[in-house]
Amino acid sequence: MANNNPLLGSRISLISKKDIRYEGTLYSINENDATVALQNVRSYGTEGREKQTNAKFIPPQSSVHPYLLFRGMDIKDLHVHEKASEDKDGGSLPADPAIVSNEV
């Protein structure tokens, strides 16, 4: 896992191959498994993109998912909205029992 990626902590928007847009904070990129993990993720549904491909409409969700792991091959588009700044909170990780270790 590439823990030294400067984009970690950035606000990311991605669109899946099913045309569903997700927005969250970039948590990790695993090049070996070809996965992207986001935290504090909201799903905005298809937002009209389904009309372009005659796919099924998926409505937005009001809930916030603490963590979602995406397969890279199923990501259609990825956009960085705002890069993480080093002076935000000193780079501290959230208190998450899923974190086994942190390499600095």
C-alpha cells in the first residue's frame, strides 16, 4: 500500500462503471490489489447519467458510509476536489479499530 501518496486525505469524487457518483476522503490506494479506499463516503446516485447509457436510475443516499473499498477496474472516473493540506490536523488518523498499524 502506498502510504506516502500526497493525495491521501484529499476530497475525492469517483464515478463507478454503473454511473454512480461517490464522494469521500481518500484513505488509501493499493496498487497491488488495484483498489481505492475512501472514508466518510456519500453516494449521490446516478444523477441523470443513466439516461446516456439506458441504465437503471439509482437515487442518492442520505447516509454516510465510514469506509468503502473500490476495485480500480470498476472506476469510470476519478476527480480530486481538494488536496489534503499538511497543516489541517497534523496528519493524525481517526480513532478507527480497523487500523492495525500506521507506517510514517
